[in-house]
Amino acid sequence: MTARLADIAAQAGVSEATVSRVLNGKPGVASTTRESVLAALDVLGYERPVKLRRRSAGLVGLITPELENPIFPALAQVIGQALTRQGYTPVLATQTPGGSTEDELTEMLVDRGVSGIIFVSGLHADTTADMQRYEKLRAQGVPFVLVDGFSPQVRAPFISPDDRAAMQLAVTHLVSLGHTRIGLALGPRRFVPVLRKIEGFVRAVGDQLGLDEQHIESELVQHSLYTLEGGQAAASALMDRGCTAVVCASDMMALGAIRAARQRGLEVPDDVSVVGFDDSPLIAFTDPPLTTVRKPVPAMGQAAVRTLLEEIGGTPAPHSEFVFMPELVVRGSTAAGPLHASP
């Protein structure tokens, strides 16, 4: 116990006697000093005494479509930490194939009396889904925020990356390297982020390479699944059509595109360049390190929490879309196009 007191005292920059007073709930300690000691406990991994633990301000649900794509755990971590800092307890609810649907998870969270819900890449992103489910939730008095997707039919705050700008960044980079045959591999067309990426890609390729919209959409855009296997299939189809560079709508798809190139005996980036999207954790350590468009996850996660807490507090933000700029991260999976490579 003495060793533990010494550790906490050193971390907090106070005496052991002060630590003892705080832990035993004794008076005569300044509130800032008390907070420093409690923070030291947290940093060192010690549990706070029961009587000193914060009471949760309430539960907040976080619904994600899956956790296999590392971008979802990354976003969940940012949101969870931001909620915890504000005194709320995050409850992560994940859809699984053959398991609970978004509606079932929502009902479960509402039954447990959550203060609000954050939906990530949910049915709000699906143009074929019935948006009345969100109006019903609003009628129940449950505040919510929607991340990655948009519907004008839903009165709620939306948090999104600028998907069109992301494609502009990727295409501009590849054109600057001399690529003139650039393909786009992405998920099913019914999703709003997919439609926006296509818009941005078609505009960028049209403006920079002078190709017409119909040709771009029919020859250079390939739909598949948001998985490694989906990226492999889409990239393979695009390479069949002569693409020397492939922009992918997720890092997982980009890893599949690299696999597709290697199966053909091609080298990335010497023969084929690949660009991902998200900048998921660990993606900098792939072989080769992946050039990607970084989704602003920390800013988006913190904005989602801030916006939800304003809704909960009765001072709601405008029911509109907050759009965050992505950033191109150039690593080792892109290089000069074959005709522009040095002999």
C-alpha cells in the first residue's frame, strides 16, 4: 500500500499524506488537488474507491454495422472516450450477419433508457431504406446523431467526411504521377457515400483527363462488397479493362486490390498503383505501406458526441450535415504510371 501511495503521490505531484486524505474522503484538500490525485489513480490503472467513483450521467448507445473493418473500432474508441470524458457510459451495439438488426438494437437501447444514440454507417446511409424509423425514434423523445450517410427525409444532425473531395484528392495524385487509366472500386450503389464518391470521381477524372461521364461510369467504376475479397474482385475487373491505378472506397478493399495485382504477377506500385480510403489503424504497416485518403475520425467522433450532448441538453444543433475534409496520405502503394516510369 505504501508503494502504491508513493506512485500516486509522484504521479500527482503531491505528498503521500495528501493522497491518503483524498482516498479516505477526508476534508482539507483543494478540489484541484483532489482531481489531480484521482486522475493519477486513473493513469496508473488503479480503481477509484467506490465512494469516489463518478456517477454516470447516463447511457449513450453507439450502433455500428460491424467491427471487422478496423475503421469502426477506431471510430467507436474516439466516441467512447469523448462520452466518458463527459461523464456518460457508452454502450456499443454491433450488427452481425444473422444477428440483431439496427431496429432491434435500437429498441434494446431505448428499453434500457439510453440518453441518446449515435448511429454509424446505418440505414440512414441506404437510399432504399425506410427513413420513418428515425422519425418514430424522434417521436419517442430519444436524441440521436447520424454518422456517415445522409437523408433529407430525416430531421437530425449528420456527421460526414467529404467523399467527393476524397476522390478529387486521390485522382489528382494519380494523374500527377502520369496515370491516365484510373479505376474506382467501391461498394453497392444504394449507399449515399458510394454515390458521392462516384460523383467526385467522375468529376475529377472528367476534368483532369477529359473523359466523358458515361465512359467513366461504365468502364472505370466497379461495384463490389466492402471487404478484402470485394476489393480483389473489383480491382481484377478494372485491371482487365487496362487500369494502371485503382482507387478503393476502403482500406480493406485496397488490400484486396493489392492481392489481385500480385495474383497477376504485377508489382504494387511499379505496375499498378493503389489508393485506399479511411487510413485505418495499422494500415501504414502493410506491404507496401498504403497510400490512402484519411477519414477525419477524431474530428468526426468528437463532433458526433458534442452534437448529441447538445441534443440531450435541449440546445440542439441545426438539423443539417456537418462535413469534414479528408486528407491524402502518400505512402508506398502509388508510383509513376508505367509509361512515365524511368527506364
